[in-house]
Amino acid sequence: MHNVTPTPHPADSAKMAEGWPYWSILVVDDEPGMRNFLVKTLGPRCQTVHEAGSAEDGAALLRDHHVDLIILDIALPGMNGVVWLKDLREHGYTGQVILITAFADLDTAIEALRAGASDFILKPFRVPQILNAVRRCYESARLARENFVLRHTLARSQFADNGLVGRSTQIAELSASVRRVAPVNSTVLLQGESGTGKELVARALHALSPRAHGPFVPVNCASVSPEQMESELFGHAKGAFAGATRARDGLFYYAQGGTLFLDEVAELPLALQATLLRALEDLQIRPVGSQQLLPVNVRIIAATNRDLQQEVAEGRFRKDLYYRLQVVELALPPLREHKEDIPDLVQHFTSQLAPVLGALPLQLTAAEMDYLTQYDWPGNVRELRNLIERSLILGTLNVSALYAMDKKRRAATAAPTDLHTLEKQHILAVLDSVQGDKTRAAQLLGISRRTLERRCAEWALS
């Protein structure tokens, strides 16, 4: 066995632009001439091409190197190619495999595909045939990766949008910063309270970058246990820990050529922060329980609702990782600081959600809009969006839900419109629209009938 690693090509990005994968390939064939032909054909087009003369040698090489595609001869000394392919699949190898052979019939082809082959080529073949087969495998892997990412993010991105909504000075400045930062490959740190739209900004940075053709992979560092997070990010080898019955690729791998968004990055434990820093510095990752280092081509966007400088000062966040993430830092304003954008946001969420929910658009009165601009929105834009979604479902603006949350604050603020009066007017209007049916009115208001009865008693309403 020997391993060929071509000298680095300065135009790796050009290869990707031309549609060639930034891949590591293993050629397994007992004929030196065939190995030499494939190495010379694929070497200038891919990241690395390894070679081996038998399945046993190939298996030994896989223990030390990550391989995206195996070009495998069926007729090998020792273990034949189909038997080894079955063994690879049983042990969790998820990469692409092209089987090649000079002796084949229909039964052999069927057996190869059942064993998990991605493609099947008869010898002798010409350069265009093998290049087209590699392209097909790359396209298949790309679609599988995109499906994985889609499943991973569907719940969070159902109504995602790449645009920043608003005409305030704060949003205009943020939009300008996003346009300036997006084209460069630098790491970006997004700071802002929960609900200010950090993932929205991260998606905008990705969509406006040269990586827009690649995947956008979000991961919430607070939603995965510290014990699982390293495997989630970097993957793991079979047997790396209890329950690891097969090898698994991590999110760094699935973000290859694109953007990895680390939301709530301050939640990472210190030990994992050190591992992440090493990955960012070396542009390599090591799956849990593996000895092999895998090259990564990923842009990192991190986000947090904490003051990372304070976290560093108190020893909860590594200073070196903070400076590595903070190459470019963008601050997202809370909604209370740009309330003039609320009418535009209401219109945006209404037009976005109403068709999906099958609901009629909201028709807000001036008093209701005035109320929305008085409220301080501790949950920021996310809270406003949730209110609009809930109100579209109910068919009327759910003022009572905000009233309950605002009750403790309104005594300390002077509002142009009395909140008690606004709520009373709103409840009376809803009662009138359902001919006094309190059960139906409570459903539309998003409160219990008992709460509605109590409010009516307070106002001496029958």
C-alpha cells in the first residue's frame, strides 16, 4: 500500500467553482497501471487521492484518513470488493463508492448496488466516464447533505427570511454592516439580546457571501448537552463511547463549503472551547474516538446574548477563543430601541404568515398599533412575531396576552393611552363581535373564560 497526496494547488477554490469536489478519494485496485491512471486523472481535480492494492490495505488506510469517495475494484486479492463494501456499510461508512470491474453481468451489478455501491463502471473506461461518475457521486452527496441540513433546521427556519425589516437608523446601519462583512471569509460574532434576530443576520451574511451556494448549518449550543456537543460538532468514530454503534459525521463536515452558525456559543464548556479554538486555528477537526484529522472549509458565525468580555473576566469563556471569534463584531439592537420599525414588522409578519396559516390579514386600529409601540418587548422581534402569529390564528390582535406581561411595568411608565382603557375597549369590541358569547370571546382573546369573567366583574359589565 502507498498513499499519494498531490502537492497543494493554489486554485482549490477554482476547482470548487468548476464543480469539482474538495474531496479526498481512495483508489483500491490491484493493477498499478489502473491506480496510476486514476491518480493522474483525479489528483489535479480533487483535494487528495490515496491508493491501495487490496481491501485489507484500504481498510488500514481508512483508519488514519478520512475519505469521501472510494473507487473500488471488485476482483481483488484476498477480500473482494463487494464483500469489503458490505463490511464498510455495516460499520457505518457513509461515503460514496464507485465499483469497477472488467468481468460483470447483470447479477454482479445488482449485487453491487445492494451492497451499497453508488455507481458501477465496466473496465476499460475512458476519462469522461470516470469524471462523470465522480460528479454524480458528488451531486448525490451534496443532496444528501442538504437534506440532512434541511431536516436539522426545518422547525427553526419554517418562516426564515434573509431580509432585515425596518427603516430606523439602527436597522439601516446594521444592514450596511452586513453588506460590508458578508463578502469576506472572516469569523463574525453577533451580540444581542434573545429574540433580536441573530440567526436572521447570520443567514443574511451567508446569503450575501461567496459561500451562498454551500449549506448554512445552524446549531444551538444551549440545546445540546455538553457530553454530546463535541460529537455533534465534530462527529465520532464507531465505538467512541457507549451507544456509538456506528461512525457519524458532525456538523462541521455537513457545513463544508458553507457556513456554520454557532448560536449561544457562550454555553460551550471550557474544555470544548479549547477544541473549537484548535479547529478554527488549524482548519482541521478530529472526530471523537478517531485518530484522523479531517480538513474543513467552513466559515464560522457565532452569536451570544451574553457579554462575552464579562464572561472572559469571570473565567467562563476563553480569552483566546473570544478574540478568535471577534474578528468582526456586530451588535443587534433590542426592539425597544427602534420601535419606529414596529408597523413595518407587523406588516412583514402578517404578509409572511397569513398565507401559510390560511388566515385573513390583521386589520389593526390606531389604538392597537399605539399599544404595540408603547410595549417594551422584552422578547424583542421574536415576541412580536409570535404575537402576530397567535393573533392571525385567533382572528384578532391578542392584546390581553401582552397586557398580562406588561401589568408589572405599566405603573412605572406614563403611556399616551391608558392601558386599562385600551384593554377594556378591546374586550368590549370582541364581545360585541360575538354577540356577548363569553366562551367564544375568551378563545379569540387568548384568555380563559374565568379571566374574562373577572375582568367583566371589575368593570361591572353584565
